[in-house]
Amino acid sequence: MVRRQMAVNDWNDDGKINDDDKQIYGCTDPKWTGSLSSTITYKDFDFSFMLYTKQGQWSRSYFHEQYMDYNDRGRQKMSFDYYIPAGTPVLDKETGDITWLAEAHVGSAPYPNNSDKTGGGYFKSGSASVRYQKTSFVKVKNVTLGYTFPKEWMNKVFVKHLRLYINVLNPFCFTNYKGFDPEWASANLTNGGPASITYQIGANIKF
């Protein structure tokens, strides 16, 4: 089943949120997925990697749900470029003084507001309008570099085969998602995500 997501927005700019504003916001299923893996050898060295990508999907972002909920006063909030109406008190970062914004600042996100007003460039804190984020990504899932010692060296120490290698899991992720991990955007920290970078050093030995 294809599942589609929706978010609150005043699409027709009438100052109200109602059935006239319903729009398809995105799909939780990716438009396409792909992977690429390869192994390259040169003399006694070997190098391998794996790429993985998911494109075109939207997720209910646990990160944004937690760090953009201004009803919750118990944790640091995410810094983002949001709409600020004229007359709003703002902090001058250079002087530390409170000033009032002379002209409205039009940012990339709606203005957070804890009242019931959700139209005209506003969203109610914790609403669905900030939870759903596009989570397309390209990941380097695995990179391995190895070296196999020549047989004539190993015969002297009665070893048939010796290969040393370094392996790195999840070293790189390319995405526009502003959160911990786009692959695990819908999971909280105790439910499988985010993926961590893991470094491994090992050896393959045959006697």
C-alpha cells in the first residue's frame, strides 16, 4: 500500500486551515532505491566499497518533532530560518539587547506559535507541519582496504595466507535532511537509529 503524508499549511492564503487547503505533501515510499558495490585490486592491495540510496521519500521526523516543539521547555530547540512577523521582539546577538523587528522576515519555515492560530505563515508548535521532512539520501555504507602478504614471505613463518584489513561502516552520508540520520528519521534513539560510524581492524590467517 502506498502511504501519503499531509501537513498543515494555508495553501490558499485565506487565513484559515480547512478542507480547501488539503494537498498531497509527499509519500513515505521512495520513488526509487539503488545500490552500487565494487572491489578493486592492485598487486597485493584490495579496496571495496558499497553505496546505497533512497530518493523521493518523506518521513515523520522524530528529530524535528522533538527539537521544534516549542511547547516543550525542557530541551534546546533547533535553530532554523523561520518567518518572523514585524513587531516581534528579537535578540540582538552583538549587543545582547532586545529589539523589535521593523519589517517581517520571510524565512523557509513557518513562525512557531503556541496559540490556535495556524494560518498566515504560522504553525502551532508540535503540529504536523514540521514533522514531515524529505529524507532522500546517498550513503557510503562500507569501505574496506586490505593488504595480502606475499606467499614467499609467509612460507618463512609457516603461514599459508595472511591478509590485514581496515573496514569502516557508514562513513559518509549525503543528504539535505537536517537531523541525525535520514535512513532512520522516523525512529527514535531507542528504536534502531541513528546509524553510527564503526571502525574495524582485522586479519585473515590460514595455517
